[in-house]
Amino acid sequence: MYEHLGDNLKLLCSHYRSIAEVCRKLGINRAQFNRYLGGQSRPTAHNLKRICDFFGVEAYELGLPGEQFAQLIGLRRHDQERSGANDPLLELFQPLRDNASSLLSRYCGYYFEYANCMSVPGQILLSLVHLREDRGSFVFERQERQERSRAGQAPAEEWVVRCRYLGAAFYLQDRLFLIDYESLTDNEMSQTILIPSFKSRIGRLNGLKTGVSSGDRRTPACTRVVWDYLGSEINRVNAYRQVMLYAPDDPRIDDDIRQRLAGAQIRDGLFEIE
């Protein structure tokens, strides 16, 4: 496949303003990427997957002869443009999508999200969030893990409830707006609004989250939320081990997080809508 890799990568990069922009969004060193383009070096399996995910192609497609690859990409872009032109939802959000790239790109990376748990009042829920750019849009994944009641002494694997939220992020009037849905059950959505950081380095972002509890009543609720920036690359296994419910006085929750979550609370930190 590597015989045609460089030329096919050049074609894909031609749809962007510059090679530097592609390298920045991919998180790959410019000199290293130039060696891919020139055929002097082959991407590692990890970098190849990042390249394929970013451009929306399969690894085997990058190995197609140039003319065949160009035809494939041309047809794919035509289909995407045609489907987008006929989708009222895409048209509705297109202005926000166009204006967000330069403002949201600096916030891409991994975060711990701290929030007063909507389904277990009085507990702090720590989730893992990954915000990234995908073909001009900003999307994110949020992983949650909660323990069920142990009253029945069920097996340990049944004590845990896992949730995986998928969503989109937008930047509007100096605020980050994020909307997501629970992808494992398709039974709830939530919205988060964050106040961005105007410092040179991203640390912690304050905001509000609205949604519903995971209980049978699906009670609408609102809570303060804090996003704690971890970096653009992390050990996901170690990070996920920390995803769980915490008591407010747990020493693993620092005073700054507690103070940020405690402001203007109503009943265990939740603003409930009856």
C-alpha cells in the first residue's frame, strides 16, 4: 500500500489550507509528516489510524493507485455534499460549524468532568471526556460509571452502570455549548455550557449541565460542572479507573473542585424542575 501513500496523502491535504494545518489537527510532527508525503517513511500503525480517522478513509484505500483513489474521494465528497444539502438539520447548524474551528481547536483533548450526580444526590460523579475535531466538526465522547444500590448483594459486575455519551460542541458568544445523547440506550440527552479559559494554558472550566437522572422517573435536573484539562494524549486506562462516584468529602476530590461545585446549590447541588 505504501507505493501510492504519499501521492494520496497530498490529494487529501489539498482540501485544507496548508500542510501545517493538517499536521496541527492530526497532532503529528510536520517533518515526520513530510516524510510520509515524500515516501521516505511509513506511518506507524497508531499514526496510520489517526490519519485514516481524520480524513475519513480506510487504510487499504490509501494504497490504491492515484487515479482510482482520486475518483473514490471525488465521488465520496460529492455524496457528502449532496446529502448535506438535503439535510435540514445540517443546514440549521452549518453557521455554528463554520465559525467554531479557530476558537474550539485549542480546547481539544481529554478532561475529567466533575458534576453533582443527578441520579445519586449528594455524590460527585467523575466522568472522562474526549473533545476532538473530526472533518471540520467538533465532537466529543463522555464515559460515565455509576454504582447501583448494593442492597440485594448482587454480583459485583451488576453493581456498575456504564454510560457512553456522544455529542457535538459549538462556540458561540464566548461560551462552549455541548449537546450529547446516551449512545448505549438512546434514552436521554444532556446539554453543557462552559465558560472558556482566556489564559494561555487551559486548566479548569466552569459551567452548568442540564439533563435527567437515570432513575425511573427521569427527573429533569441542573447542576454545576467542572472540566479539568488532562492533555491531548493520556493513559486512558489509568484515567478510566478514576471514573466513578465520590463522596463530597473524599480526599481524592480537592477543595477547589468542591468549592466550584458547591456554589448556588439547591438540594444536594441539584436544581430540580418539578
